[in-house]
Amino acid sequence: MCFQAWLNEKFSPDLLENKSEIVECVMEQLTHMEANLQRVSKGDMKASVHRMEIDRIRFVLSSYLRSRLQKIEKFFPHVLEKEKSRADGDPSYLSPEEYAFAREYLANTETYLKAVALRHMPPNLQAVDMMKAGEASLLLIIIVTD
């Protein structure tokens, strides 16, 4: 199930529904597997095979989370708007941690944009709504000022 969620997230252009219960379960299992691995003698062949399996699962989990964060960074205005506009019964696309990351990323991007570009603009152009600014316009402003 973890591998299917990873592949779906990796090859989907959109941010898919949050699978935090799977992530938490896999992390719990990894902790349990590592604890069991500590009890096995170092020279045992089983230990190295189990260590490889743990590393493989950890890679898949890291890749899944990394691809989600990359999508959040790339489409943060859309992701935040989508999360705000969802109905109460609808499943959340972001975990609480991802939502906090997206809000912090929005605030940091806005701060950076103001510090680097907007302070050099005329006063009537210094206000920008990050939720309405497209990715291309943000990149253009950042590239022009560098």
C-alpha cells in the first residue's frame, strides 16, 4: 500500500489525498523493525538483508514525502486555496504538518518578494496578493530583481 501511494503521488501532476495514516503506520513499523534488528548479531546475514529492506522502505517513504513537498512548494497558492475551500466532510489533501509548511512557505515567499523586489517598485505597485499571483509572475519578479 505504501508503494502504491508513493507511485501514485510520484507520477500524478496534482497533489493527491493525504495518506498520513499509511505514513504513520510505516514509520511505526520501521521503528519496530530497527528495534528488532538491534537484537540480532552483527555478523548475521539476516541482519544485512533486513537492514537493506529498512533502507529501501525509508527511501520510498522519504521520496513520497519529498514529492508532496515539491508539489506544495510549486503550487502553494492553489493548494492553500483548495484546502480552504473544501467542505467539512471532504478528505483533506494536506496533513496538518503540510498545511503549516504551505502557510509558512507562503509567508516566507511574500517576505522575500517584498524585501527583494517590491520595495524597489512605485508605491502603487508594492502590494501583491500572493494567493492571486501566478507562479510565472512570481518567477519573473524574482528573476528581474536578481
